[in-house]
Amino acid sequence: MLALLQAYPSPAALGGAGDDRLTEVMLAAAPRMRSALDLAEQITAALAEQTVTVPGTGSAAEIVSGLAESLAVLFKRREMLEMRIAALLGAHPPERSWPPCPGSRSGPAPASWPT
């Protein structure tokens, strides 16, 4: 849905895109999505039934677009941070970094510990 909000931040933009284009955008963002066409059809059907235009929709679209952009940047930063943390943890395995606790046996971690 984030990809749709980035590409089409207003009801008018979503409605003007059509089912095929909405499906393309969703599948580009989530290639394994099985129900993209169904969801696109539901979106366009709901928009076709909409009869009221709320004042300020254009301004709201600018806000939605900006928030969607910010969220996409935040997701990318989180992904990069996750890779950095994984690399740091991989460089310092727990069995070399953490001393054994008093009263515990030293040696390899139990098989039940996550890796």
C-alpha cells in the first residue's frame, strides 16, 4: 500500500490510474502478492461509488505523499541499520564475546539457542 500512496496520494489519482496500473504498482512493490488485481478492482469500485468530494483533498494528498515518502526513507534506513547490526554481530560471535556466567559450564552454546 505504501507504493500506491507514493504513486497516487489522492482519490482522484488512484481513480485515474485504473486497475491495470494499480496492479502493476502493487506487484512491483510486492511481487508475490496474489490478490493485487482483486485489490485494485476493489479500490476502483470503492472510488467509483464515492460521491462526496471533501474540501482540502488536494492539500491532504500533498501530506499523504510526503508521509509516504518519509516512511519509505525510514524503511530503507531501518534495512541498512539491520544489515550493519547483523555484520557487527557476525564479527563478534557470542561464544567469543561473552564470558561464561558464574556457575555455568563454559563451552559451546546449547542447540536451543538461536543463531
